[in-house]
Amino acid sequence: MSRPLHLTSGPITSQLLGLCLPLLCANVLQQLYNIANSLIVTRYIGGQAFAALGVAESVMNLYIYVITGACMGSSVLIAQFYGEGDMAKLRRQLYVSAVLIGGCTLTAVVLGQLFLPQLLALIQTPQELMADAAHYLRVILAGMVFTFAYNYLASTLRAVGDTRAALYFLLLSLGYNLIAAWLLVAVLDLGITGTALATASAQFLSALLCALYIKKRRPFLAITRQDARLDATLIRRTSSYAAVAALQQSSLYLGKLLIQSAVNGISLVDSAPISAFAAATRVENFTQAFGISGCEAIAIFVAQNVGAGDRKRALQGFARGAGMVLSTGAFFALLLFFAGVPLSSLFLQPGSRDAALCASYLRNIALFYLLSFTGHTFVGWFRGTGRMNITFWGTTLQIVVRVTASYLLVDSLGLDAVAFATGGGWVLIVVFQLTVFFLERRKQT
């Protein structure tokens, strides 16, 4: 059995890198799911299907980030129990998480299937995109059970310091996804439904591989009959951590859903703004994966050391992790500002109106990019210390500003309004996080 990575002693920087690099690769690969599907859809189906995919993914991402948020919240407890060395409590926590988060996922899937037409209408989906978006989402929603299973198992492995295994399984499933998407779309001509089938089945494969790995290589994480009980204390703690983390993620992506609605609203004449926003979102999601990976690495490191009672070491890890994340954010700020045109041309016809709109969006949002990565570092700290409420309120304040400003400015600035509104939200969340952080530090000194 391979040995889990203990983070409560040893060199901090190398441990953070050991955590962060596999997480980064996993997050980048996760974005490649969407990018690969986008390229296949654009080449073999057409621009209208690409626009429909952008609309559908705004709904799909709401589900995905609620699930990942809940699993992340639960994994903080797992990391803390692992830092304490309490394996029995850890396994009971795993059972409680599976029942609570899995049950909520099933409920959300059923509701999504029942009210999908109303949801697409709510976000002002153009009529010509409605059918393709609905076909895609029907399959994707059915596969959300597999998405939950993978995220639940992968977050558990990461919480105990094993960030590599889930990466390898994700890499295998990505290879499968590429082959399956090409076969179903280009050869069997199943259209946008084929891309959804490829993605859903790839999630099933990655979840299956994680489950087999835990059974063979991490048996201390395997839930036994003695562990299968709903401990009241753990139910309360899991519900609190998972619910607040899920609310944080859902508020973030509900905001994006509302912003997508604003973008759809300026696309009554043509779908150029929708296509431009879909392409810009892919570029942004790819670059944000670096900040998210740093956030997750900081959270795992901090949680294990808080569980072990070593808050000084947790703070040292946060400081070093912040330096790594901020330097990466500065690089991407420069990249998006100076390379907006070639980046937009990866998904859109060079010289087209939608490509120009995308490039303008990327240049404008680059002005605020370092603030976004600053926010990621503080989310990692607050999540690792169990202050999930701080991450929730910070995200909520950010979303209120982003959505409100987008709707107020969209008539005069078009798609650029979303970039400036997003930047304003990042300014607010960083001010909030810094204020809370230094007030808490002052109380402790």
C-alpha cells in the first residue's frame, strides 16, 4: 500500500508543491473536458451548437460546483480527522457525507429533469438554441450521479494528501472522453447529444477507477459495516461544512447563470455575444484552474495542521502558498491582456465579430486578475481553518456586485460590462477577506 502524504511535519514548500502540481493538472484536465467538447462541436456540428453548448454549460456548471463545493466542505473534516489520527471517526464521516451529499444530488437531478424547460427559459435562452441545449442537459443531468461519485472519492483522497491518484484516473477518463466524443459526433453523427454521452460516461469511468483504487491501495478509507451509521454530531458538522461550501459555490455559479442571462439578453439579433462569452469563459476557466489548485493545496495543508493542533505551521503554509499563487496570477494577468486575440482565435473564427468581443473581454478582465488569485489564497486559508461562513459571505458579496453591475452596464458597454462587473466583485471580496483576516490575527496576538 502506498503511503499517504502527511503534512504535519517536514519541508513546507516541497509539500505544497507536491499537493499543488497534481491538483493543478487535475483542474486543467477537468477544463480540457469542456475545451475538447467545444472543439469537436465547433468542427463537426457548427457555431450554433457551440453557442447552445455555452448556454447548457452555464446550467451544468451550477450542478457541478454545488457538488464539488459540498465535497470540498466535507473533505475539510476528513483532513482534520486525518491530522488528528482518528481513522474511525474519519470513516464515519465518509459514510455521513455519502448519504447526505449523495441524497441531495439525486434530488437535484430529478428536479432539474422535471423543470429543465422552465430553467432554460428563465435564463433567456434564444429559441434557436433551446433544443440543442435541452438535449445536452438531459444526458448531463442523468450523469451527475457519477460526477458526485468521482468528486466525493477524489476529494477524500486529496484530503489525506493523495493528490496523484485522482489525477491519473482523470487523465485516463479524458483520453476516453476525447475518443468517445469523436466517435459519437463525427462518426455516428449523434450531434450535441453525443458530446454529452461521452462526458457522462467518462465521469463514470473516473469514479469507478477511484473506488477500485481506494479498495486496493487505501483500505483505511473503505467504509465498513461498523462505520455505516449516522452519527448525530457528524451529521451536524458535515451538514454545516458541506452546506456552506455548497452555498458558496452555488452563489458563485448562480451569479454566473444570471450573468449568462444578461449576455443572452443582448443577443437577440445574433448569437455573437453568447459565442464570445462561451469562448472567454473557457479561457478564463483554464487560467483560473491555477488559482483554484493553489487554493485547494492551501486548504488541505492548513486543515491537516489545524487538526494536529499546529496553527503556527498552518499559517506558514498559507504564507508560502500565497506567494506561489500570486506570482501565477500576475503571469496570467499579463497573458490575457496581451494575448487576447490569439486566445479567442482558439475557439472562434479569427477576425469575426465574436472573436473581437471575446478579445476585448479578456483584456478588460486581465486588469483585475491578480485580485482574483488573491481571493483564492484567502479562500484556502478560511476553508482549511473551518471558517466556511467567511468564504460564503465573501463570495455572496462578490456575486451581488457582479450581477448588479452587469445588468446596469450591459446596455451601454455590452459584453465588456461583464468583465468590469467581475473585476468590481473581486475588489470587494479581497477587501472583505483582508479585513476579516487581520481582525482575527489581531485578536490572537
